[in-house]
Amino acid sequence: MSTWEPAALEALTEEATVDAYGQDEQLTGFFTMIEESLAMPFTTTVLGAEVSVVGVDLAEDGRVVARCARGPVRQDIGILDLPLPEPAPEGSQWIEAYSYWAR
């Protein structure tokens, strides 16, 4: 559930996709805003296990993914599937805007 009003999400979407031609460039715009704005690393819980989100990347299948670490184990999780901690890290509004755009 979003904590941002639709008008604010639309404004963020416009900012992320300005000068973007086509869906691939729009996705790259969101990835860039998330990568530059999301305060990392941060800790969250995935399937009952505490993980550290150490970065973001674009997956080959066209999703923005969170690079998660737990000790020596690393796994990418779709950023839209990632449960955010409370309070959410700074810059998480870009994840919400990406979700709004992707729907």
C-alpha cells in the first residue's frame, strides 16, 4: 500500500521518464533514480531472514532487482517484491513510483 498520493507518484514518474522514448528507456530512468536516491545498505526481512540490501541492478528479464546479502549468501530479489522496513529507507518513494508506473 502506497503512502504517497497518486499526484505525487505521477510527478515522480514524470521526473524519472522525462526524455525517455519507449518502455526500456523509462525503465532505465526508474533504475537510475532508485540507484541514485535509495539509501543503501539497509536491513530488511525476507521470508523471516534478516538480509542487507547492498545495491540495485537491472536484471536481464527487465526488472529492477535488489541485491541482497546474508553472510556469504547473495541473491537478487525483484525490488517490487522486496518488503521494506519501517521506517522505509530514504529514497524509497522511487520504488513506490516505479510500482505505480509498472502497474
